Amino acid sequence: MTHVLSSRDREIQDLCGQIMHDHMRLDDECDALNAEMRTLQRYIKKRDSLLPPGFLDPTLYEVRSRIMTLNRAIGQHEYRLYHLERIEMRLVKMFAKDARAEQGMPLIKEEEEEEDPIPDEYKCCCSTVVNKKEEGITSAGASGSGSGNKENVIPSDSKTSGGSKKSGLSGKRAAPGTS
């Protein structure tokens, strides 16, 4: 017996795939930035070790400013990853709730979590999924031709939302600024 997905379920599934794709892209970019920063730090440490204690090589100003720029970029990537993981967890909870309801099992009482503000760039996709869930939109006329609502697309550099999808979620990250 095959299970036919409604257009709403397909939209949510596409959104989950897109979130996972963005998550993996951000993870890879963060790793690359960290590697570049470590390389530059080793280079500076090696050059500074040649000088007497307390002296810094003035010719390395550009390298030091690049390290600070990389550090800020890494912080921004980690912040985006944190919010993407929150959205992923919200979707997982929503699917678990659906599965329990379909099987006639009692619903688990949700604990109210402290709500961090979600950045504007992710608000549209997360609130759309939650609102559609609450309104109970069915496949009848939910998305017209099945193309979906293009304003729900998460902004990214890549043009495709396909590619390999990571199964499950990565380990929990600490909230930004608590590392």
C-alpha cells in the first residue's frame, strides 16, 4: 500500500529538504572559515615568535584584520545554524504530533519554551508551515498547480534545493554567544 502525500505535505517535505540543504551548506562554509582562520592564526603565531615578548609584527595588520572578519562571519553562520536547527526541531515536533494523532494515541503536552526571536530571513518559512498546520489546509486548492508559494523559499546562494539530504538532525548546538 502506497501512501499518497497531499500537496501541503509535499510543500512541507520540500521545505524540510531546503532547510537541510541550507543547514549543510552553512555547516560547510563555517568549517571552511574556521580552517582559514586557524591557518592565519598559526602563521601569525610563527611570525610573532621571532619577535621579543610584547612586540607585534606591524606588517601583519591585514592578516589580523582578516582574522577578525572571519571571526565575525563564523559567529553569523553559527547564529543562522542555531535558528535553522530550531525550525527543524519545530517541524519534527509537528510531524510527531501528526503521527500520534493518526494512530489515535494521546497527544504529548508541549512545554512552553523560552522563545528567542527568529531572524526575519527565516520567519516567513517557519511561520508559514506553522500557520498552515494550525489552519488545517488540505490538498484541495492549497497550492494551485503544486508549484508552492515562492515567497516561502529560504534565501540562499544556490539555485537548487535538491542534493543529498542528511537524515536526522545534527547534535544540539548551544545558543549563540554561549560558547
